Amino acid sequence: MTVPAIEGWFTTGADPALLGTRCTTCTTVFFPKADGFCRNPACAGETFEEVALSRRGVVWSYTDAQYQPPPPYIPASDPYEPFALAAVELPEGLVVLGQVARGYGVADLRVGQEAELVVETLYTDETGERTIWRWLPLTSGHLTELGEEADQ
């Protein structure tokens, strides 16, 4: 069985998307979802609607995780293999941090580059695969999983 590692934070279909909320009073968008009160200090709103966030954004910053994060992090391999992280600014005005798609590292990233949300397996346990969102850098010259050149 394949299920999201974090339930309710993203969809997993053909066009996966992060799931956020929009305050119905001030229209501010939040990820992860807001609940109870609006995080916008200028708003007293308490009602939210779920929204699917844009799948594409622009790399705002990036780094690599050279050292294994502490629990509850579950390493994908033993020994630990470093991975890249990208902070991607979405059209909604949010910056969302996530791992970079498998096979890509910091050498494949640059600030201002377009990235697209993909869903990949984070780990497998006795009950099945656990998936997570990741950022796929879209750069001319890189190949997508389908073997086609990615858009720039």
C-alpha cells in the first residue's frame, strides 16, 4: 500500500499539489494548513477554506543536508546519504521548503530557477510505501523520469 508520510499535506494523483488553507476574511494563504485563527497579525479571521497550491514555483534558496537530521527523521539509506533541500517560492507568496527530487543535488540548483512539485517514495516499512513531496528542478539539459527534456 502507498500512502503519504504526512496525511492531508499534499495530493498524490497525476498532478500532485500541496494542500494549504486560505483565510476567508483576508484571503491570506497558509501552508501547512491554518486552523483556529488567522496567522496574519492584521486579521481576526477564524474561517478557512482548503486550497491546492501551485505545482510550480521559483527556487528562492537551497542547501544540502550533509549531516543526518535527528529523529523523527528516517534515513533512506544506511549509511546516510546527503540530500539537497530547496526553498521554493510559490505564486501564492509562500516559500515552501522540501527535499529535491531523487537524482538531483545542489549542483543542479540555482536561485530563480523554476521547480515543480513531484511525489516520491520517502521510505518503505512493513505496511508499504510512504510518499513525500519533493521539488524537481526544471532546467534545460536535465531529463525527466519520462525521458523527455524538462521545460526551462
